[in-house]
Amino acid sequence: MILAENVTKTFGQGDTKVHALDDVSVNIRENEFFTLLGPSGCGKTTLLRLIAGFDLPTRGNILLDGQEIGHLPPYKRPVNTVFQNYALFPHMTVARNIGFGLEMQGRSKSEIKQATEEMLGLVQMEHLANRQTDQLSGGQQQRVALARALAPRPKVLLLDEPLSALDLKLRKEMQIELKRLQSETGITFVFVTHDQEEALTMSDRIAVMKAGHILQVGRPKEIYNQPARRFVADFIGDINIFEVTLDQVDGLAGRVTLPGGATLPADLPEPDVAAGTVSVAIRPENMLLTDAGDKAAKLTGTVTNVVYFGAGSNVHVALKGGAEVIVRTSGEVRSDGHEVGLILPDRVQVLVD
Ligand code: ATP
């Protein structure tokens, strides 16, 4: 539905020139909750602003429903934006804020009333319709901002870190709420965040960005379980990255030899990765602790630390050969430097830089 084709956006000139986006292509589908995820400065907001029409690409095209929209000013695009600071009108009531976009479009009074009531219901704010928005809590203001942006029924809603001002508990509630609003309205949401957990919770698909590039696009489980790039693996959740030797490469499969000499089948992120030293990633929850003598253990080491976090513990294990790995367990583990074995998953994922 939204197609960015080879989009580059630069700011400044000469020595101060910044490539905010560098030849980015991405296809966002209709009715999708699509998230742009990446660290500060990677170009997320820039891409959102190009879709909204607040900025124009230096090179490349943005298409909506197959039509080039580069020439359309923001208000003529079927796109609306929810900003981080909500940008509500403080002197107006909740209801007037929600209806404001429709008022500007010259819709009839009855149409505005009906849409406002529908939106108040959608965000569960009926009881506060006549309150001024400067007398609302942060979470309530957030709901009004969403209702106001949804009221004109845009085809696409752009959300730039809309939950970052909320405390953790409210943020978690609003994550679920946003997902519900997206599926109930069927509107395509493009959501910007630097919070990987938020992205995993809400998205149909995630684009992971770094320094003006999109490194990987995929469903949350793909991004989490099959990160293609070292940066993606590292950015999302805890992970152990090992240096291993790769051989027997055949298309997207190969075999790796671990530091202790054990071998495992491996999935490759692209065909025909060169044999030799590569990195593989294993999540802490995808390894099991066992006795050092257990024949199923592919690695052995000594426990150096146990970090309890409520639902379980992260056990730090120093492998023979020096590397340290983290294994997640819900069981009791002594932290006194005893030897343990590690049972590894059946296959591992090879990363490229
Ligand atoms: P954050 O999470 O901090 O908002 P972001 O991923 O949204 O970051 P952008 O705001 O898109 O990043 O910025 C990408 C790069 O472009 C950064 O290096 C930023 O400094 C630069 N940039 C963005 N807007 C401008 C501008 N108007 N003038 C000059 N440089 C800009």
C-alpha cells in the first residue's frame, strides 16, 4: 500500500551533509501494523515525515496505492499523524478536539457529531467528552490524540513514538489498546519506536533500521528468532554471539563447529555465505543447563554469576576457552563457580555484518 522506492534523504551540504536515509526501499501492506525500529538518529522519523509529506525525498519515490504522492501536500494525502507530544488544543473540549479535523474539512454538523461519538466510544472516553484537554492525564490525552487522528478515517496513520511520555504500566496498556484500535479500524499503522519490546508486542511486521538503512524486515518472530544481521540480533533482546567455523555450505544451509569442537547444522541469512569464521546467535532461553558430564551437552563451562529477575534467572557461564554466555532458566542455580553443561538448540542462525 505504501511503497518507498530507493528513497534517499540528505540534510545539509558539504562537510555537514547527513544521509538520514540512504537508498531505502520498503513495501508496507494494507491493514498492517508496521513498525520502524532502530536507535536514535537512524532515520525513522525522516521516513515517517516523507510519507506524511512534511519533507520531500532527495531521490526516490513514495507511492500510495500505486500512485506517486510526492507532489501532494500533507493535507491532501490520506494520511494522518500522531505526534509524541500529542499537540492537542488545550482550550478546547475533548469532543471538539476529536472533531476538529472534520470541521476543517467542512463536514456537516451531524456528520462531525456522529464521527466524534464513534471515536469517543472507540477510545473509551465518552464520559470525558466535555472536559478541556489540559485537564486530562497523559494517558487520556494520548487517547484523544488517537481519536482525533482517526476521526477523518485516513488510509494510513503514522505514529511517532506516541507512548514515550507515558509511565511503564500505562505504556503497556496503551500498546494493547493501539493494537486493538488498528485491527478494529483496519487502518494501516506505521509506528516509530526505539523500544524493541514495544515493536515485538504490537507489530505485524518490523523494519529494523540502522544509520539510514533498513537492515531487515520481518514478522516479530522472524526478527527475534532469525535475525539476519549481527546488529539486528544485538539490538533485539539478550543474545549470545559466538565466533564459529562454517563449512559444508549449500544454499541457505551449512554446518558450524563450536569452540569446544561440537558441530551443529546452521541456517544462513543469504545463499552461499563464504566458509570460514562466522558469527552465530543463540538466545539465552534457547539453551538448557545440565550436568557437566551430560552427553547431550555441546559446551561446558563454569557458573560465574546468577542474576535473578523475578520470572527466572540469567546464569552467566564462562566457557572453556574464555567466552562468556548467558543462559536463562526458571530453576534454582548455585552461583559458586561449579561446572555445568549447555544443551544447544538443534540449529543455529549465522549472522552477517
Ligand atoms: P530519534 O529516535 O532520535 O527521533 P530517528 O531515528 O527518528 O531518531 P531522524 O530524526 O530521522 O532519526 O534523523 C536521522 C538523521 O538525520 C540524524 O542524524 C539527524 O540528526 C538528521 N536530521 C534529521 N532531520 C534533520 C534536519 N532537519 N536537518 C539536519 N539534519 C537532520
